[in-house]
Amino acid sequence: MDEPKETETKEPEAKPVDTGEGDKSELAKETELANAAAERMEKATERQEAAIAKARLGGISEAGQPPVEAKEETDKEYKDRIIGSK
């Protein structure tokens, strides 16, 4: 009945790194992710709008080419186009 006593040695437990996210609920985490995504989309939209405004002020058409100037038609060209040359 004399059993030897086991000596327990406690090893130091590894403490988890506190990221500050342990107290947040899943809904709060999802909300933060959605807000971050919305901010990225807003920034992208602002950059796109700025690029469009710059292109319009610079005189560049949407295709990236300067607008084609209208050619003036002579009287003969007009008559041939309307009546048709036979």
C-alpha cells in the first residue's frame, strides 16, 4: 500500500496569440469582410470614374480614338448621293 507518489511536472502551456478577433461573433466578422469589400469597390469605382472624366476632358472618344471630323459634301456629291448616278 505504499505506492510511490507520482510527481507531476507542469510544462508551461503555450499561450495563444491574441489577435483581438476571439471576442467577435461570426456576424461581426462577416460584416467586417463585407465592409472591406465595399470599400475596395468604392475605390475602384472612383478610379474608373476619374479615368472616364480624364478621357472625356482630353477629347478622346470612348474607343480611344479622336472623333472623326465630318467631311463637307460638294453640290455634285450631294446630287449624286440623292438622285443616284446613272
